[in-house]
Amino acid sequence: MSYSLVSLSFQFLTKHPAKRLGCGENGEQNIKDHVFFRHINWLKLISREVQPPFKPKIVSIHAGDCSVS
């Protein structure tokens, strides 16, 4: 795993809520500013201008069946 992913995981899983990433006064911005998300263009993402890297192929449209291929 990359350092940025390990760092992000530890900061999300910090036991003390006041020290946990995303739980402070600027929580959302602190998450967005983390090095793991450095390549994310948040304005394009919010505007739905970003193409997903993977789109699952849906096999069934029935409500109880969540099959993908």
C-alpha cells in the first residue's frame, strides 16, 4: 500500500474523535486536502464531469438480484 493510503486510513481510524480526519472544524476540507486525493478535481467531481474509472456491467435488473459481471 502507498504511504498516502496508509496515512489516510490511520487518520480515519484514529480513536479520539477530535483528532480524527474529517471531524474538526474544517473536516470536509481537511479530507479533500489530504495527499491521497491530490489528483481529484473536486469541482469537476461535484459537477459530474468526471468519468468513473470502472462501470460494472449489470446482468440483472431485478430488485433482489445484484449480479454483475
